Amino acid sequence: MKKHNFNAGPCVLPRQAVESAIEAIRDFDGTGIGLLEISHRTPGWERIMAETEQLWRELLNIPEDYAVFFVGGGASTQFFQVPANLLKNKAAYLQTGVWAKKAAKEAKYYGDVEIVASSEDKNYTYIPKDYTIPADADYFHITTNNTIYGTEIHEDIDCPITLVADMSSDIMSRPVDVKKYGMIYGGAQKNVGPAGVTFVIIRKDLLGSSERKLQTMVDYATHYPEEARNRSMFNTPPVFPIFVMHETLKWVKELGGLEVMYKMNKEKAELLYNEIDRNSMFVGTAVKEDRSLMNVCFVMAPGKEALQDEFFAFAKERGMVGIKGHRSVGGFRASLYNACPKESVEALVACMQEFENLHK
């Protein structure tokens, strides 16, 4: 039976990226040594590092005055690394979910933090709109997609101060105007690779701008020295995740880039949201205008709650994997990241329709 992977992360990857990784584990770049065993100073690996950075630049149209590098630690490490490098007196945060709240908590170790708006009052089911960004803050931090609650900021906002964005779960899903951001970061394990590597895109004038003395690995300037061959390689980089990222971004480029990817993602999300809105068994949880293209969250319709476990079992029998909602929300969540094929969404929709017919 075919499995349809809707896991929120780590998540489904392009088949060609997986196959390339399997081959590289056996023999990387014709060296006779596997990817998991090579030195990161192997010439072939230095080429992969350079190509991976270039793919990021091409796909997102990243200007030359921005640095791009890859580190470990996940986005959670960036929660404290961002304020360590950028917070001098005060930072502003938009609180749209658990991860945004955790980011703000970490920033408080380094200075004052102002929560300009929060959707916690309605369990993060919407994106706050009417708020004022304080002009005296060093930066404004947003989380563009909220995996747990299924909400997303769909446009690149205009910000009067340095804008910092955690784009862990929607990066490479749509075109982004990088020039509007001082910094973009995120874990790779949603759209661009497996767990184990974090991407950082930062305007170069922000490198080394901290007024506090930083540990070497915390300082962003450490990871983007002038010598190109040493970028992202102050210490041994996470070789395997970066290789899979390289192959995944090649796949995105071959498909036609982010305009094509965005069109595909909108089609997949529309297909599933339309069924949720039509089907008498289910209701969506996020405000419609703020619904995420990446994480579709829904629950049983009022009066149908007792059928939740039955639907889980029903869907599992038909190959649906990873549709259980986060423990803090409950219900269901289908993550439609870039590599999730439309046929999987169609299979889930058919499953929902079949379940509804059984209970008419």
C-alpha cells in the first residue's frame, strides 16, 4: 500500500534527493569513500558547499550584500543567537504561536522585549494585523508560518526597522523579497532538507555588529569569513543534511523555481481546504485569510467529535501518515510541504469523502 506522508517535520523529501543521498553514502563524488565518511575538506565537498550557497542565492534572488551560511543547532539555537548578535537595547516580537513565544523568551536574556501583538487569546488561530512596530527597537521578529496552528503571514511586510524572520516551515515555498529582511533563518527539515542543518541569510552589515563580547560560535561573523572556502566551516559542518539540501534545491530549480513551487503549493492547499469546508465531518481551525499553505489544521465538526479516533484508524488503513494534530491543539494536521505530491492530497481528500459517505 502506498504511504502518503503528511508529517510536520522531518517531512517528505523529493525522491531524487533521497536516491542521490543513498548513492552518495555508498560513494561520494567518485572518491570511493561514502558521504558519511569523507573529510569536509575534500575538494568535492567544498564544491557542494559553494553550489548549495549559490542555489539559495539563485532561487531566492538573494542580493550580494547578504551572507548565506549553514550551521547546526536548529532554529531553537537561533532564538538566542539572534538577540545575542542584534539586540542592543530592545527588540520587538510578533507572537503568533509556540515557537514565536519561545523566541521572545530567549531574547529576554539579552535586553528588553516588547510583544507588539499576540494571537494567544484565540489559541493562535489568526495573525494579528493592527499593531505598531516600535521605531526604537533594534529589530522586529516574526515567525512567518506556524506549523502547530496552521497560520501563515502570506506577504513580505514593510518594516521601518530591521526585520528578522523565522521561516523554518515555509522557506522556498514561495518567492520572497529578501531585501525587506535584515535576516531570515530556519531549520531545514520542512522544505529544504532533513533535520540537522540550519540556514541563515543575513545582511552583511549586521555581521559583527554586536556591542557585547560573544562566544566564537555564537558570533555570526565567525560563519561567513572573507575566504569563501571557509564559510559555514569554522567547525565540521553537518555534511549529510547539507548534501540532501543541495539535492533538494536542485530539484526545486529543475521544476522551475519558486514561482512554479508557489503555484503548486496553492493548488494543493486549495484542494484540501475546499474539501474541509465542503465536508460535513470536518471544520478548519485557522481564520480563513490566515490559513497556512504548508500546514492544514482541522478538527471534527461539532457533534462529530466522537468519530475522531475512528477517522484516524480509517485514514491509517488507507496509507495516510502523520495527520495527527499537535498535542496542544488536537484534531488533524496535514503538512503540504514542497515535496508532498498533489496525488497524496487527492488521496486524503478521497479518504475524507469516503468517511463522510459512511456516516451519512
